[in-house]
Amino acid sequence: MVEKKLFSKKYNEVPKGFELQQNLHIKFTNVNQFEKILSACANNEIYNLVKVDYFINDIQAVYKQLRTEILKTLKEKQQFYTDLGFDLPSYDPIIADTKYCHFPNEFYKSYQAFNSTSLETFNKKQGIVTAKKQTTYYYNPITYKDYDMVINSSIVEPVIQIGMEIKLQYTPKSKEQKSIEKEIIKPKYFLISPDGNINIKELQLN
């Protein structure tokens, strides 16, 4: 609606009616429920889907399980190197650890078809009409080929991926450090006489 002011050549647009908008937050626990939610939204002419968030009730319990499995794997590897003839106590270990938690929306990728044929070209006498190329989205999770241990490796739907990495580096100890560790310290005891004299004796080890 346009309103023209008296003694003025300018037009002002006058709004007619108003529009209300509201954000809807829907919580669901099963992926199969998502299709029903989309269908209900479409029936009510709601077509704007902003994003889907994922939540973990107790992430510390997940990390605790991972640490337990990592310790088992490390012990197996240490035993393996011992069986190969390496004297692990003669090496100094250096440890670096990290953990991560990735959500599905971080791993969606898109691609377009390289070649396409436009049916409109056959209906025109000249010129070429480029067909609109459809954009396809797909979920590409983290591959587990570089990991020693994976829990729930079968992924058939977008999931939260939680991981921990432990890196161990063994370096040989110096000769001085080895000799100090091999030195045996003999225990001693002190005898104090009534007159206050102190006599130090070494215990004889069998």
C-alpha cells in the first residue's frame, strides 16, 4: 500500500499487516524420528531447517572407556617389543596425548556432476543452454585405518566420533644414567652409646 502526502511529491510505503516468526527446537533421540519431524514441518509449510545439534549425556564415561582400552593396547605393544629383544627399562619414554570430539556437521561434503546434457538444447535452433547441475551432499566420517583400536567401527549413519591419541617415543638412556641406576646403595644403621658417641655400621646383605 502506497500513501501520497498532500503538498508533497514523495510516496511513503505503508505496511499492511505484519508477520510473526518463531524458532522451533525439537529434541529427538532416534534418527528414524527425523523423517517424521520433517514431514510434520512440511505439512505445516515450515521449510527452513537451520541445523541439527548432537549431544552426549556423559562424555567423561566415554573417555574413561577409551583410556582403559588404550592401556590394554599399550601393554600388548610393550610386551611385543620385549619379546623382540628390546630392554624397555633402558629407554626413556616421552609421551604425548590428545583427544577430540567431532560432530557429523563437520564432515559433510558436496560435489557436482562434471558432465551434463540439457534437453532444452534439442528444442532450440541455435545456441547451447547449460543444464543446471545438481549439488549432492554426502557424509564422509574420519577413517579408522591409522588407529590401533576402534570401538563401534561400523558406521551406517552420521554419528559423533570421539577419539584419543597416545604417542610414545623411546630414546636410549645415557651410560652415566645406566651406571647410577645399577649402583647398589648398602643400608646403614647407627649405634648411639650412652655417652653420646655415634658408631655407623653397614648391613651385610646375603
